[in-house]
Amino acid sequence: MAPTLRTPSERTCERCGRVEVWEESTGTWRLAVDESGDPQAVGSPYCIHEWDINGSFAPFEGDAAEA
């Protein structure tokens, strides 16, 4: 069986705390909201976002561990 490619569904800026989620219907990142519809963390409008890319996300699932 071939490995399946996964994509991240959420990201957080390490500088300002902005949280975004992937919206499949539009194919873009959107600001995350809580249960009441309020933004979780807007962040700074002047921030050059540094997303939480640390190597812990495994993009392949399935038999990739055997390879």
C-alpha cells in the first residue's frame, strides 16, 4: 500500500500567537475562531509570521514507517 500524504490543518505563529486553520472549501488559511465565533488570537498586523514548523508533523501515514 502506498503512503498517504497528509497536510496540516492548523498553524500558530511563534511570534504573535495568531492561530489559523485550513478551510478546505476555499482552499485557504483562515483565522481560527472559538465556539462563540470570536477570533482565538488575531496577532499583530505588523508581524512577519513565523509558523510553528518544527519537524514534528509527519506528512506521510501508512507504511512510511517501514521504509
